[in-house]
Amino acid sequence: MIGVIMKLGSEIVEVRVQGNQVLFRTGQFGGAFTTLAGLKLSKAGVVKEFPDLEDKENWKEITIKRFKEKIKNINNEMDKIKYIVDDLSKFGYVPLYLNQQGHRIKKYDMAKQSV
């Protein structure tokens, strides 16, 4: 299990990867983890990434399916975290901390894409 804590403005987001399962939690204090399906997705942001979904009614379901397929094709948890950090960084998210296997959190080094 690997987790990363990221910040966008005043919003704190925690992303946890365990095998092929990716969970998200927002809010500084408490809150439950949810899958991508439980998050509010911006259609404008999705269309920026996948222009072919602009006129699709089921754009959210297709986006979630594509994300799951991409995650399954990445070999290990650290590479999955790096992909997620890289992807969210495009939208202004800044990685702050990394937590591996429940050990003490470490400061995330963006230059090395690790701790």
C-alpha cells in the first residue's frame, strides 16, 4: 500500500494505491476513501484529456473505465503513484508527502518523483 498526500489551493487530497485499487479522500480531517466513481469529475477537465468524450452522455463511465484499464497496465504501486501524481500535477496539484506500507510519511521530492 502506498499513499500520497497532495494539495490544490487549500484542498488536501490523499490518494492510496493498493494493488490495482486506487482510493481518494478529500478534506483535512476525516472523510472516507472513495473510488474514482465517488469523486466529482469536471467534464471540462475530462474533455481536455479525452476530447472524443465531449458529446458522449456516458462520459463519466467511459473515463472511469479508461482510468482503471490504465492502472491495471502499470506494473507496480510506486509506478501507479508516479502516474497519478504526474497526471494530477497537470491540473495544479502539488504532491506533499508519501506513505509506504503504513510507515512514517516522508516529504515527496518532485524532482526525483519519489521521497
